Amino acid sequence: MDGSIALLLFGAICALLLFGFPVALTLGGTALLFAAVGIITHTFDANLLAAIPARVFGIMTNETLIAVPLFVMMGVILEKSKIAEDLLVTMSKAFGRHPGGLGLSVVFVGMLLAASTGIVGATVVTMGLLSLPSMLKAKYSPSLAAGTICATGTLGQIIPPSIALVLLGDVMSNAYQRAQLNMGIFNTKTVSVGDLFIAAIGPGVLLVFAYAAYIFLRARINPEVAPAADIEPASVAEVLQSLLPPLVLIGIVLGSILVGAATPTEAAGVGAIGALILALLKQRIDKALLQDTLHQTLNVTAMVFLILVGATLFSLVFRGFGGEELIQSAFESLPGGAFGAVFVVMLVIFLLGFILDFIEITFVVVPIVGPILLMMGIDPIWLGIMIAINLQTSFLTPPFGFALFYLRGVAPSSLATGAIYRGVIPFIMIQLAVLALLWAWPPLATYLPSVVSP
């Protein structure tokens, strides 16, 4: 089988997604339709479909994926109980009286929100509602203000505990196991979500410093684009009162993973309970808020699992049509060997980020190319972090970057959409620079997991 039907399947799914059809139903429905036609034309082995029930059952019983609803619940509670809002307001008062200070406060708070919520939409919306008016009132450049908020909101994609890393970790683990089996290696070693969490710390912190350095330098070179704000300074007590609760929660969740006291799933449970306790202590939770939180958590979880089921069907049918062998053959013929193949994959993921969401890319592209790249000797942890940072740009790249949509939805009409697009370009360049640095120096991602055993 030459794999041409597999490529046609992939193209059909991308086209349908561009027309706005539901992701999960598009993945699963199109795959089954192609499989049915393949069975009729004797180009697809019907026996492969017998594996579907076992694969779906495996998804539903996957302990790693239990972390998804727990981390979502943790983030939603912190957002709806206004703990994140208090932190943002206080930090703006603490730094805003200096040139570039409001922008730096957004980056700092975004880092903390990323490490405590991991939900890009909630972070961008919260900062867009609270910080954007203050930044525009302080005569910040509209493009710089918009770009800072959008880019900082995407830190939840790379700074643990990140839902994106949980999903990517599960996909990479399956890819690693498949690569091992294809090479005739039978062992229990795998790539854990905890490995990716630890590996993401270095690149994540580097991104935060790079964002802050860019804003600081812009304010130093041209103070008019990021002037000091005329706001009341925050007292030390206010700063500590707002800063300590999320720091303690972050320390418990990430610390338990780093020292090996808990798995990411167990730490997610601790984080959800901890967020609930913080909300109770601040007397900002009631029955209605709790119901809303659980409803939103259920919606996100159902969406993720349904997409994963659809992606599993697509992956099965794609391989049944010989797509994996076709891609493996293409990769092996590329100049540059394994790293040439990685470069092509990174480029494809970056371009797909213009039109597809990170969940779609994670569940559709990574299961196809992951096993092949790992069979070529690529380090799975390094590859996982490279893909994670690359996927982060999908939230910023126009015209379909979700962070741009989130900010557009809460920004005043006076802020032009073009200004939002122009504002994110420097931050996309920063992300690509960090990606290039990680390419040139893999220990940035691989060193910590090699010395820390989660």
C-alpha cells in the first residue's frame, strides 16, 4: 500500500476543520468513513477496527488523564474566586509606578497564573479585563499592551502544571512505547508527564525572563511606549496577602512532583483541593460558584476526551492505510538524518498552528510522527518540550491564534485588531528564539529530568 489514501484522509480532515466542523466528530467520523470505503474497495483491513473498543477503554481508564479535570478545576476555582484578580491588581500597584512596570507586572502575574491555573483563556481574559484598561490609560503603546497580555497568557502552555503538557505527555508516552515495540525492545520504561513537567521548568523560566527583558528594554529605549502609571502604590502587607496563597499552592503542587512525593495526577488532586480551601478561606465560594466550576470542568474534560477518542480512530485508520510507513520512508530520505526530520516536523507544526488548535495538533500530528522520530534516536523528553514550545506559538500566530480571540473579545473597540496582531509578532520571535536555543542546547530541557526522579 503506497499510503496515498492516508494522505488524502489527512488532507480531508484538515479541510473539514478549516470549515469549522467539530473536531472530535471530524476526526472519528472521517476516519470511519474512509475505513468503510476502504473495506468495500479492499484497500483496508476490517480486522483493524476490532481494536477500537480496547483503545477507547484504555483512554477512559488512563490514570494520567485524570489530571486533566483536576487541573482544570484548580484553575477555574482560582479564576472565579478572584484570587488571580487580586494578585494582578496588587502587582500592578507594586510595579506600575515605573516605566514598563505595568508590563512587567503582567508578565510576573502571568507566570504565577500559569503555574497555578494552566488555562490560557482564563489568564488572557482576566488580564485583558483588568490590565489592558490600566495600560491604555497609562498611555502604553496599544500593540505592546496587547502583545504582552496575549503572550503572557500562553505561558500556561509550557509552565507546569500545564494541561497541554499532561496531554502531550500521554501522547509522547504512547509514541515512545510504540517506537520501542517497533524496534523489538520490550521494557516498562516510558516518558511520564512528570518528566515533561520537570523538563519544562528551564525553558518556561527562560521565556518569562525573555518577555520581561523585551519589555524592560523597550521602556528604556523609548519610555513613551511604556510610561509609568499614576496609581496608588501597594503596601508590603497587600503584596504578601495576594502573593503568598498562590505561591504556597504552586509550591505544594510542583514541589510534591519534584521531590517524588506525588505523581502529577495526585498533585492535581492536591491542587484542586488547595484551590478550594483558598477560596473558602477568602469566603469567595458558594453553591452557585461551585456548580459553575464543576460544570465548566465537565465541559472541558468531555471535550478533551471526545477529541482523544476521535484522534485514536484517525490514528488507527491512518496506519491501516499505510500512512506511517509512508512518513517513515519520507523522513529517512530527508537530508540531515534525524535532526532534518525534526526540523521538518517543527516547521509543519508551526505552520499548522496558524489554522489548528494545540489539542488538534497534539492528538493528530504527534501520534503519527512521534514514534518515527523516536525510532530515529531522538530524545523523547527533548522532543516533547520542543513540540510544547512550538505549540505555544499556535495561540499567538494570526489569524486564528486563540489568545488573540480571547483578548479581542474583552478589549475595547478602540483597540484595533491590527494592533493586536502587530503586538504579538515580537513575542512570537522570542518564542522561536527560545526554540532555537533549545535545539542548539538540549540540556536546557534534559538536564533537570536526568538529576530529579519524580
